[in-house]
Amino acid sequence: MSPRIRGGTSYSAWHDNPTAWPFAGKTGTAQVKDKADTSVFAGWGPAVPGQAPEYAVAVIIPEAGFGSDVAAPLTFDILAPVSRGQIDPVCPALDPQRSECEQAKARAYAQLEAALAPAPGSDQAAGAGDAVGAEQGGAR
């Protein structure tokens, strides 16, 4: 892989929302019989020869189409602001205060869980998913 996107199937996704540093990646499309294509993209950056990358990302979106059409654009939507310093890292690189870093991770995960929680009154909040699990458990 090239140390920066110069062409290929992910070039248009990068060109529409470029990172501030060189980025390397690979698109893919996973296929399963009788299902729509799964969109795949994996990459890292900054991609500078002789230097370890700071970020690595893998995006897999089931039955969403080609990697260059869905997963790659999502990756660059996430990494472009990161590369420009517009999003603070959860754990700064080489942080000597590891315990503070772990606390920051825990807060970030809690915020993510809260953001993804089902809305009050929805079927999921009422335990509809639990009923499915109970049925499966009872069938054994």
C-alpha cells in the first residue's frame, strides 16, 4: 500500500474530505450469498515511512455496498477532523498518567453508551430485545 492515497478506489472519498496528514488504507467488499454486499475499509495515519501511525481504523458496515462508497467516506468523515486537531484524543499518546487516561476512556465510553441508548418508551427500552433472548434461551 502507498503511504498516502494517490489513487485507487478510496481516492474520491479522501479527496472529498482529506486528512491533514498522509493516510494509507484499503477498501474491500465482502460478499455473502443471498445478501447485499458488505462495505469494508481499513486504514491508518499519519502514514509516514519510518514512523509509527498514531491512528488505525477499520470500518465494516454489513449489507451497505462497496467499501469505496460507504466505509471509506465514513472513515474520512471521522479522521479528517482528528487530523486537523479539531477532536481531542481520549488518551494522548505517551501519557505518563495512565490512570487519568483510563478514567477519560471510561467517561468517553459512558457518553457513547448514553448516546446510543434507546429512547424512553421505545420497543427496545421496554425490553423487546430481552423477550427474544428469553425465547431463544427457553428453546434449548
